[in-house]
Amino acid sequence: MKSSKTFLGHIREVLSSIRSRVFVISLLLGLCPCIILQYGILSSYEKRAVEVKAQEVQLQLRALANHLITADFLGTPGSKVIRTELNEFSSLYNGRLLVVDSSLQVISDTYSIATGKTAISEDIVYCLKNGTSMSPYTYDPEADYITLVTPIVETASLETGDMTGIRESEPPSPQGVLKASVSTKTIETTLDMLSRTALLFEMVIAVSIFLLALFFAYYLVSPLERLSKSIAAVKAGYTTNLVSAPEYLETRHIADAFNEVLARMNQLDASRQEFVSNVSHELKTPMTSAKVLADSLLMQEHVEEAVYREFLQDIDNEIDRENKIISELLTLVRMDNKETQLNVQPVNINDMLEMILKRVRPQARERDIELLLVSERKIVAEVDETRMTMALTNLIENAVKYNKEHGKVRVTTDADHQSFTIEIMDTGVGIPPESVNRVFERFYRVDKSRSREMGGTGLGLSISKSVVLQHHGSISVESKEGEGTTFYVICPLSYIPEPVEMVPPRSERKK
């Protein structure tokens, strides 16, 4: 049972391949027209041959009808000349001929079977009554014969082949009926010969089509196989080169998409390695500092209490810094957890920003930095207040920390029917152009020494970005070194499960 399942599975796999389908489609496209053409030609030939045969016999029957009337065969059926003509007709067409008078009595039968009997055939009765046959002829392909019924009336112009008879206002009544059954063996013999010849040609064509189908199946699918092998080599780790398949437009699209995914994966892998390295370094630095301070105390004897307090205060600061890093790392882990649900509810964004500025204002006063909130209109949006507060606090605190003395921080809010925008502008030191695109990376610092002096961990902007993305929003930054930096946060007013296209920042709209 297992082997049969394996065999069936193998068959399904083979049939589901593109190569098999290309082969089968090519074979069908080649053979089907040949078979249809053969059937059409043979059928057309048979139909035309039967029609020609019927027309020829009908012409002979009309000539015989004239002779029967001239010789008054229906009144005195003893004419040997007429009987000879009837027998010659029967021999010529390998068939049977009946002569029936107007009283439905069979005057003559070339088979000498029905002579003297009454003919009650429907087609004979119809012909006597209406002066014409029910149909031009009746063809029975299984019995190989044609049946024709002709009224015995005098016709004209037989020498010219005119089969329409005398056209009068009232055609003469039939004096009798001729009914002929003519063999079509010659037509069937010709059809058999043509069928054998066509079959021979079909076999030659079928072999050619089979070979062409194999060629197309392998030729057309080979670029896909090469692409598959290249992708498999990258997957197995044998190479990190970009894949290429320029033969088809579709394979180029697949290769380009895979190369983009590969570049993204390489970037993520490099980012992961850098992140692990940064985490190790950031966690190790406070521990190393605390260790050095502790060893310094242990190596000294009779140390004054003030020195002890100073050293312990430094150790306490390093431990606080370590705790802050761990806390923010845990926050990032929770942000990255896709299963984490937001506590979304309607929040007054203006009041939330007022509260944030109130908390940051003491820090700004120490450096004489002006905090200004500009609200274009009242904004109520569906957000997770705790997380959005944390994200905006990080941005505003950074605007204060990296500002100049006596500087300024302006927070501007605006909204349309779909989303709200928060613009945080400072007059600080700015960000170098080469660092603008990296400020949201974890542990990335533009000025590492200054960041550590201010207690920065390099995770604040990463947390802010994660929060904004969780709300299906966008965050961007513009900066000019020495003049200041502006962050733009755009989020939808109504939280929805799927992200929506955000309106570009005001500065971009002005451009």
C-alpha cells in the first residue's frame, strides 16, 4: 500500500510539473488538428461522393422513366429491350431496381422477388401522390447503399443533363415509380484506402510532433530549472551570488524578486549580528565600569568615607544605566512580538502632548530651551496612549538633549479626515547626512561620547519607530547639520487591522 501511494505521489508530481504540461499541451496542439483535419476531409469526401453518385443514378433513372413511357412498359411489360435496360442498370450500379405502377403493383423487380406484389412503401406512396420524392436520396452507410425514388413522368432535354423535368404550370401525374437501391461499395473502398494513407501520414506526423514536444518541453523549461538550481545553491549556502535568468521576462522578474529578498535577508542577518554585538557591548560597558570602580576601592586601604560614597555613587549610576538598557531592550522585545495587542482607545492628542511637554519642561529649563506647542485643531485619535506617550516622549526628550543652549523646540499638530501629523522641530546640532538614514537603528548613535554623557542608550528612536509602525503610521526625519532636526510622525485617526497609505509630511507636500 505504501509503495502504491508513493507511486501515485510520484505520478502526481510528474504531471504537476511545467515540463510535463508543456509536453502534453504541445502534443495535443499538434495531434488534435491532424485528427480533426483527417475526419473533416474523409467526411467531406464521403458526402460529396455520395451526392455525385446519387445525381448520376437519378439522371439514369429519369432516362429509364422516359423509355418506359415511350415503350408503354407499364401497360405491356413484356418488352425485352426495356427489361434488358433495367438489368443492365442493376448490373452497372450493383443494385436493385423496382418498377411500380400507379396501383402500387410491382411490374418488374431486377431481383425477381417482388414482381406482381403490391408495394406499400411510404416513399413510393408519397411519390405517386405528390409527383416528387420525399428526399433526393437516402444513404445508409452501414448497409453501403443509396435509395432513390423517381416518378415515371416524361421529361425533356435528357441529353443536356437537365434533371428538373418539364416546368409547367401543372406537372403531369406520375404513371408509376422507379425505386433503385444502389451499392456504395466503391465509395467505402476508396474511403478505406484514404483512411490507411491518412493513418500512415498521421503516424509520421505524430512521431515528429512527439519529438518537437519533447524539444519544446526541455527547451522552454530549462531556464526555470537553471533558476531553481541557482536558488537551491543559495539556499544550501554554497554561494551568496545573485541569481540570474535573463531568458524570459517572467524568469527575470522571479530572479529580481529573489535577489531583493536575498539582499533583504543579508541585510537582516548583518543587522542581527550588529545588534547582538551592540547589545553585548552596551551591557558589558556598565558592568566593566562598575568592576573597575569596585576593584579600585578594594585595592585601597583606609579610604575616606567621601571617596567611598563617590565610588559607590558611580557604581549605582552604572547599575541604573544597565537597568535602563535592559528595560528598553525588553520594551523592544515586546514591540517586536506580533501577538502583542494594543490597548487602543480614543485619546485627545493635544492633551497628551501638553502632558508630555509638562514632564520635559524642567529638563528644558536647565538649558534655557523654549518648548512650544502649536495645535492647528483639536485631534482625537484611536491610539494606545501609554505606548504613544512613550514614543513621543523619546522624540521630544531627544530634541531637548541634542539642542543648543537657549535653543527652541516646537511641536506642531495637524490633521485631515484620515490621519494626524505631529512635527517635532528643534534648533539643535543636527544630524550628518550619512547618519540620517540610520538614526532609527538599534544602538546607533551619531555622537557616541555625547550620548553616553546624556544617559542615552541608542534605543529610544527604535522604540519610537516600533510604536508608530504598530499604529500603522510612518515616521521620518529631516536634518541639516548645525541648524536643527525635524521628525514627522503620521498616524491614522482610526486604528484598523491593516495599514493604510499615509499622507506625506507637510515639508514633503510643500516640495
